[in-house]
Amino acid sequence: MAADSENTWGPKHFIQNTPCARNSFLYGMGGGAVGGFAYFLWTSNPRRSYHALMASFTATVLLYWVPCRYQYAQKRMKQRMINQGLKTHIVMQGTPEAELLASAQEAGDKS
């Protein structure tokens, strides 16, 4: 029972199974470290540099996560459309409707 609850949810499970999560967090950690360190060198204030670290971490994660997930959603939508078209083609194969569509496409290609 402990093994089942261990693998159901958690940060490790989220990062492994969610597209774009791993790269977003890695880039966010790198961007946050650079931002916090740069702010510390500029101000020599550890508390404010920590705030800058968290702000740059959050900004980097969001700026990488949002476009990545948007592209992922577009790719999945195209894959679903292609799968639906293939299923329709397989179902219609050998029927009079398929022959009618093929003859209409041939007539459209010639003109």
C-alpha cells in the first residue's frame, strides 16, 4: 500500500510526467541563481538578492512554461486531427462514398 501512494503524486511524479515541466524548472533554477547572484553583487544585500532570485526563478519558469505548453497543445490537436482522418479513411475504404471522394479529388486536381 505504501508503494502505491508513493508513486501517485509528488514533485518527482509531476516533473517526470508533465511535458515541459523538467526544462522549465531547470531553466528557472539557472535563471534564478544567476539573477539572485547578480543582484547580490550589485547591492550586497542577501535578503533582497533572495527576493530577486525568487522573482527571476518565477519569471523564467513562466516565460518558458507558457509557450512550451501552447506548442504542445497545438501539436496534440494536429495529432488528433490526423488520427481522426486516418480512422475515417480506414472506415470508408472500399465504400461507394470513398470512390466518390477519390473521383472528386481527381477532378479537382486536374482543374
